[in-house]
Amino acid sequence: MADVLVVEDEEDVRRLVRVLLERAGHSVAEAGNGIEALALVQADAPDLVVLDVTMPELDGWQTLERIRDLCEVPVLMLTARAGELDKVRGLKSGADDYVTKPFGRQELLARVEALLRRTSGPPEVRPAYRDAAVTVDYVSREVQVGGRPVQLTPLEFKLLSAFVRHPNETLGRDRLLELVWGDSEGFGGDQVKLYVGYLRRKLGWDAAAPSPIETVRGFGYRYRPPERRSGQAAQPSAE
């Protein structure tokens, strides 16, 4: 038995998926939108998420992106589009599999079981990050510097997340392209340099000496968490 989260704004479809999964022996939680889904992923760490693409406000693509900020839980996308480009987009965005509506009941169950067989247990959900300089909340995508809220674009948020998840590690430009842009092909080092500059300015670190985001000449960049006043290195902590 697995804990499955079904995210679907259409109540009839959500109920159908729930009944199918419960009959197969799984425990099912429901969310009618992306915001509810993110809260449940953080609180309950399900074994699998069945996620609809077309939802109001926060759609499936945006919800998937934020789920990937939190953890690596398997995600099965539900979509009314069967085109190759849509499937490629889903897989590149971090989805693990795809089912097209209207779906066959046995097909849905088979894909769910296949994904569950590839997992080794509930995913580890990342807590909010905090050090002496910055606080990052992955659910709300809120960032604070010195207690001051800072508005970042989605790409800037992903770049900051990549840095704080790899503290004191030198990240080359190709590695940052993979972590943030999802592809090291088609982008150059100038793209990384440009957005690192944007991020530093947004956080108020462009004129700081030294900036927590260091340039490692010839290699890339490194995030060095500032030390607290006590002299002890700052550590990430759960909120």
C-alpha cells in the first residue's frame, strides 16, 4: 500500500482516480488545486503524486516545478493533450510518466504501480532553508534577506535554490545550466553570468564585500553561507 496524492480540479475525475487507487489498496489524499497540493506534499510526503495539467491559478506545470523544489516524489501527469511536445515538456520539467485523458483504468493503475516499484520509500521533503544571510521557503517561494522580503522571478528563485542546496560547493556554468535551466545545450556561460548578476543585485549583494555568492574564476560560482556573529558557520534549518 502506498500513500498517493491526487491533484485534480474536476471533482468527478478526482473521485474516479481515488476510487481506482483505493480499490487497488492504496491510501489516497486529494487536492483540488496546486496550492493545496504543495501544502500536502510538504506535510505528508506522499509516495506518489497524480497531477492534472490543466488547473486554474497554479497549473500543473507550475505545481510540478514547485514540487521539485521540495522533493523528488514520483509524479504522474494527467493531460488532455497527447502531442509529443507536451510529453517532452512534462518529462523535461521533472514528471516521471504521463497518462492522457480519457484514460483506461487498467492503464492508469499499471503506470502507478510501475512508478511505485521504482521508488524506495517516501521522499525526503526539503525544509525551508535559513542561514545568517537568507531565508528560502520552497512552498510559498518567499525569500528574505536580513528579514526583508525580496521578490524574485521564477528563474532567479531556482538559481538561488541551486546555490543554497550546494553550500561551499563550486558549481560550474554547465552544472548551473542543468540545475536551473534544465539543459546545458543551447545556453552559454554568459546566460549564467547575467542571471547571477541579476540575483546578486536583487539580494543586495552586488556591492557587498565579500558577497555570499562568490565568483571562482575559471570554474564558476560558489555560495558560502555567512558565519553568525558567534563565529559558528550558519546551518540550514526547518521552519
